Amino acid sequence: VGAKMIAIDYGDWDMHTGLGAAEAGNWMHDHLDHLARSLVKFFDDLGTWAGKVTVVTISEFGRRVEQNGSGGEAGLDHGYANAMLLLGAGVNGGDVRGGGWRPLSDDTLNEGDVPLSHDYRSVLAEVLSNRYGLSGGQLSTGFPGFSPQPVGIMA
């Protein structure tokens, strides 16, 4: 089709109330389950094209660790950092980046939020460099004033 990049907005993640437990029938669980099944189906549908497609999931806001939503209704207000998921062509996968998974405790949290391991721009810059051959000068157009750090996410 000639498309090099496609963005899809998959909304309804702003779970200030009613987040629910990690079991079927609860908002966060069901939303994550739907996303996971959709990604599997997407790659299944790609068939032979699957080896040419890289998927990056990203959110515009992070998550709190403890519930703090409106009125104590089992929700989470916006937080500091978030997890990104990369899969498909060119991804050096199979583990968690950012120095490995650190237990979430008072010592590792950023004022109650998931701590930042990698700036999302470094992750995206590495994907763009690997998949499209963009150089530092070209990347600085998209990320002005930012110097990407190596993440090691792309093979």
C-alpha cells in the first residue's frame, strides 16, 4: 500500500475510577486482554508481511502504583512513567529494558509513580534509526533539543 507508518489511537484507558482487580470482567484486565488479542490477530492477519512490521505501543501518560482515583473508587490518576511494548520486525526482544524489572516499593518509586528508565524519545529514535535509517540530524528535527540515549531495543 506504500504506507511507511500508521498510528492507531486505542482509547478509554483513563481509569480514574473503576480500574478493577486483575481478573476477567474488570476494566483494566479486559482492556489489556483485548489489546493483547488484537495484536496477536493483527500479526496473524499480516501473514508473510509480519516480518516487515514493527509495532510500538505508547501512552501519553503514566500510571500511579497505588489507587488514588476520584473519590477512592479503585482508580488511578495520571503518573510519571509508563511501559512501552515493542514487537515485530527488528525488535531485540525477549526481556524488559531499563535495567531489568525493579520491584515497586517506596525506595524505587518516583513520589508514588513508576520510575522512568528510558525517555520515550530515545526508544522512538532507535526504532526510526533502525527501521528507516534516520541519522542524528534527521532525528533532531523530530526531537528538537533532545539527545537520544542508546536503549538496545532494536537488533
